[in-house]
Amino acid sequence: MDELVLARVLHVLGVVLWIGGVAMVTFVLLPSLAKMQSPSEAMVFFRQFRQKFAAQARLSTLVVGISGFYMIYALDIWHRFVQWQYWWMHAMVLIWLFFSVMLFVMEPQGRKQASAGASPSEVSAATFVKIQRKHLLLLVLGLLTIAGAVAGSHGWLISGT
């Protein structure tokens, strides 16, 4: 199989697992946790879930980053980063970078603080609503980026004139 085809396949599968996971957390998990009787028990469950999900998300974002970089290198399309018609390539890198920092830096730090006894003084259902809003924003940005990347990679570009 051609390496470029393999890179594209891995890239798309990685994005599906990663952003699909964000959608599941946003629309299924967080609303369910917000309705639980005990917000502190919900937070314990959320932390356990997040730890397991973070491993899958880390692997997915790593595959997306490596395959994306490889495709840019193999196709020699670095010039697209200086052309605004390819805004979606900038968006892909920024979304990937933001999630990577969250998954590889912020999440492990939060887990370390939680295991050291540092926990929120008071957890409420509103906590999960706030978390859900942040996830929704990230999901919308991710979906807009995906839509722009699909459209742009199939020739639907904003006119440069």
C-alpha cells in the first residue's frame, strides 16, 4: 500500500476516534453526570473515565499528528501555511496543538494534583455544565475544522483574488 494512502487512512481514523470521543463525552457522559444525585461521586467517576479515555485520545492525537506531518512533508505542501485560502490547515494544527497540550501536559498535571489530595472544594451539577460548555466549544471548533478540511481538500477554496 502506498505510504501516502496509509497516512491518510490513519489520519482520518485518528480524527474519527478523537473528535468522536469528544462528541460522546460532550453529549452523553457530561449530561449524565450532571444529573447524578451526588456531584462528588460523579466527579470521581468522571476522573476515572477521563484517565482511561485520555489514553485513547493521546494515541489518536499522536497518530493524527504524525500522519498529518508526514502528508505535509510527502506532498511538500508547506507553502499552504502562507496562503489564507488554506485556513483549515492552520486550524487543524492549532486544534491538534491545543488538544495535545491538554492531553499530554494539563491532564497529567490535574491527575497528579488530584492524587496529591488537591480536589475542588465543592463540586456541583453546575461544574459539569461548565465542563460540558468547554467541551462543546472545542467540539464545534473541531467540527468546523473538519468541514473546512474536507471541503478544502476537495477543491472548495475561498477565492484568492
